[in-house]
Amino acid sequence: MLLLSAQLEALSRPGTSEASRPEPVPLVLAADHSDDRSTLTTAGEAWEGGRLGGKYAWRVDPTAPRLVLPPKCGTSSVIRFINECSGGRVSPKQEVCALDECPARIFFLRPTARGGFAHAHTRSMPEHGERAYGVIRHPVDRLVSSLNYHMDGDLRLRNSTIAATIDASSDLVLGSSIKHPFDSLHDYLGADGTTILCSLDEFASFVRHNLSFTGCPAVMPKSNRSPHSHGHPRPDQLERIARLLGEDMALWDEHCGQRVPGAGW
């Protein structure tokens, strides 16, 4: 994961010259692709059908919150961590693997055993008052990670820099690089009744102490790092991104404002 804690705390730092950079190329968003959910069920459905079990000892509990997975917020690490645990309390609405083995949606993740948590970004957003929990990432850091994601998949941009791409992209395109296809943090976890966690380390502590997760790894696995480095935005660009993500910035400030961006990742 691309960490920008130093820049996010020091927006007034002078920028570097772009004189030697290649001609800027604007960001072009790829089409959205929906997850294939044919291998999934919910913990409640699996429990009622006698299919929940195997290596996991989940206890389906209607009082347990549902884990929500906003993209670009350490979801691969979260799924790896949870599926190495042996048991705990889970929501009946939690999406789990319905087969003896479900294929991994990302190449470096292992296949999921029956009853394992699905690496899916929720079939539906939490309803008003629904108990849910999830990890959020500083919105600026998240958008920069999203830019890396898009740039890695675009041959025109693979050798460019984030600073040059931001300069060449409109506010509409930059804001849409999160909304399409990732949606906003507020869409995922802005409803009443959600527990918002501000780092992967905080997530690991929460499921152990609040949901009785046992047999989990001692250390949260870190994964899904970008294979390319596209540099860092300038301070003025960080300010521009923060302005475009006003709703998500307000959510971060409300729940995580005292934390250093990037800490615990």
C-alpha cells in the first residue's frame, strides 16, 4: 500500500519540478465489472442448510455486525487475516463461500474453504440502523491507491507519474476514479449503526475482543502492494483531492481525526 502519512501531515511542503517529466496523459476510467457471486451464500443461509462448518467454527449470531469491505481499504489483508482464524461470532448476513472450495478473486490469495469470508465488496450497502463494521483508509491515501490501480492497468500511464496524471485530469475524472467502480467510504460505512475502524491493526484488535475471533494470525498480513511506483502527489494536489472528497474527509475526521494517516497499515 502506498503510504502518504508524511505528505498528508505536511501539505505545505514545496513540490518538485515536473520539467523533466513526460507529456501528461489524463486518466481514462475502465468499465466496471461486477463480482461473480455464484459461489457465495450468507452465513445465515448456510447455517440453516447445515452447510456452515468445515475448518471454521463460526457462531452465527444475529447481534453480530456484518463486515463491510470498502475497496482500496486493505480488503485483501482483512480477508487473509479472517480466513486464517478458526472461529468467532458472525452476522447471518455475512457473505461466505458456499462450496468446498471457492476460487480466489485475486491471484495471490488462496482459495477460500467452505464457510470462509468472501472477498466481495458487499451485495448490498448497510441499511439504516443495520449493525456493520469495517476499515476505512484516509480518503486521500485511498484515492492515490486507486490512481495507482488505474495507472497499472493502462499502458499509456504505466510509466507516467501520479503528479502528471492528476494535472492532466479534470476534477470530474479524479472524483470518479473512486466512485467508479469503488464507491465512496460514506456509501459503505456512513449509515447509522456502523463501527468504523481506522487501521488494519485496529481491525484485528476489534474482531478478537468484540467478536471473540480465535486462532487468528499474530500479525496482520499485508498484501496487494502496487507492482509499480508512480511517485507522490504534490502538496497542492493533495489539497485538491481532499476538496473533491469532502464527504469522505468528513467521515474520516469524525471517526479517525486524531490518527496519523497511514499508521497501523
